[in-house]
Amino acid sequence: MLTTTLTMTLPPACPGMLAPVEAMGEGKNATSTRAEDLKTIQKSLNPKFSGNASRTSKISPEQIDARLSRLSDAQLHQTASRIKSINPGGDAGGLLITVLLVAILVGIFFYVFRRI
């Protein structure tokens, strides 16, 4: 029952989905410039937003800038697009609902068998 419940909360694979407009090159993101993409990437690498991981890394901001300058425009745009598509808060709603349902079912199970 637990396995079925956990697998039912996983999002379905949709290989037949339509491609988003941005991926087709017709969206407003298709006209983004290198400067905008650099700004997006640098904002995500800002230590104030990225937490403890950036403070403990051994890469200096100058090294990051040097590595970013070696990327082509297409690679930079792809990286910026992926950063924009990340859900920073995650999605724990399905897991929380699953845990609550299992707890309720276990409670009902114990209540029923205790009465017998």
C-alpha cells in the first residue's frame, strides 16, 4: 500500500507534450542578450541567495567571471534558461499529503483492530 501511494504521487511522464514557445525561439526569452543571461547567472551565484554552499566553495568570484566569459552565447543562454526554470522551494506538497494519508490509515487500522 505504501509503495502504491508513493508511486501515485510521482508526476506522470509526458513524452508527447508540446514544446514551449521559448524553446521554439519565438518567445520573449529568445531575444535575451548575453548581458541579461550573465545577470541571471550571476544573481543565482550571489552568496546572499545561494546560502552556505557558495561560502564553502573554493572558487572566487573572479574565477567564476573568467569561466563565464569562456562560454558561448548559446551555452550562456541555455544555462540562464535552466536557472530560470528551477523551482527553488521544491515541491514537498505531495510528500506531505502522502505522509498524512499513511498516518491516518495507520490510525484507522489500529482503531479497528483494537475494537475487535
